[in-house]
Amino acid sequence: MNQMRRRDLHSVGTAPALTETSVTRPTSALIPRAAPALALASALLLITGCSSLTLDSARLSAAEVKSTLAADREALARDVEPLAGPLTMEGAVARAIKYNADRRYRAMEEAVAMGAFEVGQFDMLPKVIASAGYRNRSNDLITRSTDSVTGQPSLANPYISSSREAWTGDVGISWSLLDFGQSYYAARQNADRVLIAGERRRKALHNLMQEVRAAYWRVVAAQQLLPVLRTTITDSEAALQDSQKVEAAKIRSPLEPLRYQRQLLENLRLLELIEQELSTARVELASLTNLPLASTFTVVEPAADNNGGWLQQPVEQLEEFALMRNPDLREGMYNARIAQQETRRTLLKLFPGVSFNYGFRSSSDSYLIHRQWTETGAQISFNLLGLLSAPAQMRLADTGVALANQRRMATQMAVLTQLHIARLQYANATSQLARADAIVGVDNRLAQQVANQEEARKMTVLDRVSQQSAAVLSQLRRYQALSNSQAAASRLQATLGLEPVVPDAATTPLSDLTTAVAASMQSWNRGQLPPAEAAP
């Protein structure tokens, strides 16, 4: 029996498939098959060497920086309508809405959020996967078998069941019920994020309008006051030189010209501070409206229609309107909905996953009898250990919802506080503006009287210069009070969630946008509120 077993083993060991002539190949036949491997290894070494970057190779060159900056300047100035004639308040706000760089950035953020929402909707669809592949072996896939009863090697010759090279192709559809649920709630969250981006764009618009209105009134003040201011500075410097000559000649007592110079220098200091404050307003307004920073445009002083129209509205009605349209509060509501959707996504993770698959397969393997076939399958999976973390996940989700609700309530209180403060500031600014108008009238009449007395040789040049300085300061304070009044009105409008009603600032012509802004600002100056239910 042992001899027969040895003969069987010897016959297996000397089977044709394992002989030197059938399995072993000459060296010359192996070289062509080793060449692709050597070429692949060389290519990998070359790629690895090229991928090693240094700090100098990653640093931006001067040419790259210059070209990028030039492209940015060209993009900012592209399609910007040049200014023809004086700039009005409505035109400045309209230009800021249409051309301001930060405004464009906020609009692009909203577009990105919309793109994420549209892309996320495709995650709910089944996955259709197509794949193709190629394989190649350097030798045949030869296998031997073992008798399942005796455990001994089979007497049959080793066999080949696969070609050395083959092409494969698959087209299949896979759909998971759990992934569908996750994608559904993720899509709803992305939809809320789009709306949040819209609310942030509205808030940025409110802040932009505040900045434009404040800068515009500073430019108005500079345009009206700088000529008089520079004339007064010139007169003061001339009077200072005359006083210094009198002091040097010792015609009078030394105390009198020194006091005279001290008063003149103090007036010059105040006048120069005013000039410095007003000199930057034009650049700020040009930046906000995307005009050339070095441009010398003129502005039109609008009528001061700040007649306290908002003070005629009941506080309760303003509170209701602000709570309905304030962007910060609406963003908090959307964040609370996102937290609630996240709770539902967390609950879905506790359910078993059910997936369905269907695919068409093909292969060029010559040993296959059926080279094309279809497969259908269904699978259910459940993470048992996920049950251990389920309570913690639910507590975390509930805490997120509670946090979002608490943030919304805090925002509601902040909005109401901001509304009352803005209304009080608006009332105080309106009162200060009326007082500043009265002071300007008195100072102007005083300046005229002093000028007349100086011509009659009854008053000195110092008296005239001092009174001119006081008149300029009164004018400045009047414009500051007017600017503060407009800023307070802008803050109140921003708290109420008011903005010009325009369909699309990017596509609306500048003239139509200016008309819409003018209509909105006129209604705001009268203290008129649109319907609270109207969508912002």
C-alpha cells in the first residue's frame, strides 16, 4: 500500500504540467516580460524625484504676483459703468450694491452654497458605477487539488483555470436605503445653508448702506467746508506772521502778541484737524462704490429729510416688524432647523442599512464558459456596537437643538435691545441736528457782523479769524450731526431688516437700480414700513 502511494505521489510530481519543459521558460523568453516591470519602476522613480518640492520652487515669483494683482484689478474694474456727472446719494448706494467688492464676495458665497445644495441632491439617487480593468500575469495560474475525503493530493494533473491576461468590464446600480435617508436630510440642511447665506448677504448689504451714507455725508461736508477752511487757514497764517513781526519790532507789550499768537495757533490746530478728518472721506466713498481711488468727483448735497418719521411709528409695530425680517434672527431660525435635521440624521444611524445591487459583468477570459452575466443582490447590515453610542449621540443631538434654540432666543432679545437703542439714538440725533442748525445760523450772523466791524476798523483780524474758525467748526458739527442722524436712521433700518427691493443687482441696469434705491430711501425717510409678511 505504501509503495502504491509513493508511485501516485511520483506520478503527480512528474506530471506534464510541472515538468521542466512545460513550466520552466528560457531566459530569453523572460526578458521581454521583465522589461515592462523595469520601465514601470523607472517611471515611478522619475515621478518620485519630480514630486520632491522645495520651498524655493513653491514660493510665488514677482511675475506671478504682478500678473495676479493685474488680473484682480482688471476683474474689479470690468463692466463698471463710469461716473458721468455729480454723484448723488442714491447713485452712490446703487453703485455700492452693484459694484462693491465685498458685496460681490457675499453674492459668490450664496452661489457656492446654492451649488452645494444642487450637488447634494444627486446623493439621493442610486449609484451607477461603471468600471473596466485589465490584468496580466507573467505565468499561468496553475492550481492543484486535494481529495476532500482522503486529504491526499488528487491524481489528476494540475490545471489552468484562468487566462494570463484578460479584460473586464462592469456596469452596476447600487442603492442604499440608509444613504438615501442621510442624503435627504443633508440636502435639507444644505437648503437652509443657502438661505443662511442669503441672510448674511442681506446683513452685509445693510452694513454697506450704512457705510456709504456716512461716507457720503463726510464728502458733502468736505466739499462744502474745505474751501472756506483753507481760506481761514491762510488768513490765520498771515495774521500769525504779522503778529510775529510786531513781537520782533517790540512795538507793543510782549504779552499781547504772544496771547494773540497762542489763540491763532490753537485755531490753526483745530482747523488742520478738521482738514485731516475730511480729506480721507472721498477715498473711502470711492472704495465703497468701486470708483477710481484718485478720482475727483463731486457730490450733490441731498435734502435733509430726516424729520423724525420713524418716531411716529408705534414701538410695538417696530418690534414685530424687526422680529419678522431681521437677518440675524432669521439666520438663528435656520440654524435651529439644521440642528433638528441633524437629530434626525443621528436617529437614522441606529437603523440597519439595507442596500440593493444589480450589475452586468463581462470578461475576456477564454477559460470562462459564460463571459457575460448579471448579478442581483440585497444586503442588510447593522452595527450592533452602534447601540452603545446611541444614547450619547442622542444627547449630543438634543443638546445641539437646545443650543440653537437658546442662541435664537438670545438673538431675539439682542434684536429688540438693538431696536430700542437705535430708536433712541435716532431721536437724540434728530434733536442734535435741530440744535446744530440753530447754532450754525447764529455763528454765520456773528461772522458777518465781525467782518463788518473789521472793515470799519472796530475789530482786529484776530477777531475775524476766530469767528471764521468758530463758524467753520459750527458747520462741521452741523454736518456731523446730520451724518449721525443719517447713520442712526441707517442702523434703525438695518435692525428692521429693510433693504431696496431689486430683482438682481448683477443684471439690473445701474439706472434702474438707482431709481429703486431712491424710491426705497424716500419711503424710509417718511418712516413707512412695507407689509411685515412680505418676503425680504
